[in-house]
Amino acid sequence: MKPDWYPAWRDEAIKQLNAKNDRLEKDFQLGDWSRYDYDIETRRLLFSKGDEIKVTAEVQIAGSTSIKSQSWLWAWANSNWPDDVMVDAKLVRSFGETNSVDELAQSYVTDVDDDLEVLGWELSAVAVRICDALGAYRSPSGEGDARFYIIKAIRWAG
């Protein structure tokens, strides 16, 4: 179930995310670094060239896609994550419950179009809009699965 206004609102969120991510690419070259690491204790992505950290981003986990189940799992529904990395995902769930948007309030969203990457970006866009984040980042997590982060703050290292 979703209210009549939601599809257009979601489309606008996707447009906003594209513009935000274009700016992050321009300002911080996010797609160009040879390596990234996730530091769960500080909730940061560390982008590096060789052994040198170049950019750090404060993040929250939005969710992840699974090839095996052909679905998106919201971070708030994943018991493997500590509470402090999914604060924003819980805001998304609350927004979904308050506004009767099932895809935001249920643990899993099944991909009906067989394009998990698109689904992950679309739901991340919604999370970025609800949480007023700077953008989103997708990282592979093995065997074609992916994890999606929303970027809360970013800066050059050093």
C-alpha cells in the first residue's frame, strides 16, 4: 500500500539523489578511489588511494540487496547491525508507518522488475530525502549483493 502522492515524491527523491551524488563525485571523486573501508565503530567510510586515506564520510546504513532472495532488506530489520548505524533507517521506517508506505515500513522489499541495483538506489534516495542526507554510496558486499549507505557528512582527510 502507498498513498497517491508517494510515487511522485519518490521520483523527486531520486532526482534529488542524482544531483547530490553528482556533487559528491565532483567535489570528492567518490567513484574514483581504489579502495574503501567501513569503520563500524566510527560509522565512517574511508576512501583511500594506496595506503593513504583521502576522504572520510560519516554514514548510516540504509539497507542491502540480496541476489539470492531478490530483495532489499532495510538496515533496521537486520539484527547484525548495531543500533547506532541504523538510526536514519529507523526514521525511514517511522515515516513509512506514519504515512502508510508499505515499502518503507516492511522489512523486505521484493524486486518485481529483477533490477536490484535500481531498487537499492531508489530506496536509498527515499532514505536520503527523509533524513536530509548529503547523498548515498553503494558498496559490494560479496557475490553480487550490495550495501547502501547514506552520507551524513564528508570531508577530505588530513
